[in-house]
Amino acid sequence: MSHSGEDIKAAVLRVIAESVDANALASAIGTHAPTPAPAATQAHAPTQGTQKLLERIVLGDILDDGILNARPSDRSFPLRLFFGELGALLAKEGEIAEEAFALASGLNFFFRAEMEPEAQIRVALEVSRSFYVVAKDMDPEMVGKAAPLLAALMSSSVERVKLEALDHVKTFDSSVHERVPDADPTGSRIVRPVTFLCRVLSNNAVKAKAQVVT
């Protein structure tokens, strides 16, 4: 009996939802989920394996203390806030939780999988796309500060290129921007970014333009 990709995805998400303690998920990156009733806590207490899975999902073994324990005065604090929001979304239900899970999974794959440089760049750009999907309902000011930090963090794991967030740029520039298909083809004001920009380290040339909605 064959199973479609969606069937497998649904089964995996169902198993995780049934076995994961939302408080453990949120607390792994310093956020707080609502306290469940005692009976629910006993029924769904995470196993050691589940806890390890949760820590990997939220990159607890990749993000250093400078991010996870950042204070409001620290430069990396917006990134801590973003991952806190991401952890809270993972504990919710519905489409936003699936989008958050997709981003967390994409980040894990990007940082952990061994890939050819070109493949890693493509993955990085798709992860940035997922970042902006998840960030669309978050505080714009926080997202605008967290985006360049995430781009810099990801850039440290790719060869010969660097990723840049262009959230601060509000006017369309064809040298660094590319409109998505459903954008206004004549619009000059950027409504929102869709992906990061990718430059070649050796000469600063644009390798992949940042996709935007105008």
C-alpha cells in the first residue's frame, strides 16, 4: 500500500503532536506555553528521545548562548525573540504551526546536512523564504532586526557567498531585487521581502537577487 507525501507528513505531525509536551518545546528556547492539566501532563510527558528531538527542532545545540541567553541590550536579542516566537508557534495548531515546523525543519537541514555548495545556497534561499512566511504575522520591527542576524548566522555556514536581508530597503532596485510573479510589475515600493539576497564573497557580485513583493 503506497502513501503520498502528504499522508506521511500528516502521520509524522500527528505522532509529534500526540507525544510532545508543549511546555518542553517552548521552554527549550526560553518561551512559556500554557500549563496543561496534570492528567494531560502525565499522558503526554516527553520521553528522552522526544526531548532530544525537540531540542534539535529548535536548534538548541547549534544556537550559542549569546543568542539563547541574549539580553535586551545585546545585539543578538532580536534573534532570541524570533526563536522564542518560533517556539511558541510550534506549540500551536493549524497552518501557522505547520509553517513554523517547516522553517524549523529547513534550518535543521541547512545547518546539519552535507551538501554541495550550490545545493546549500538553494536551500539557504528557500529557508529565507520560509522565514518570511513565518514572520509575516510577527512584529515588523522585531523581524527587521532579526532578519540580518539570521542571514549572518546562515552565512557562516556557506562557502564563497554571503546572505543579506534587505528589510531596510523600501524602494525597488532591479540590481538587487526581483519581483515575485504576483507582484505589481510597475510598483516601486517594496511591500515585503520574500527571500534574502545572495552575494559572491570574492567580488560582491549578486549571485541571487532578493525576491520581493511590490
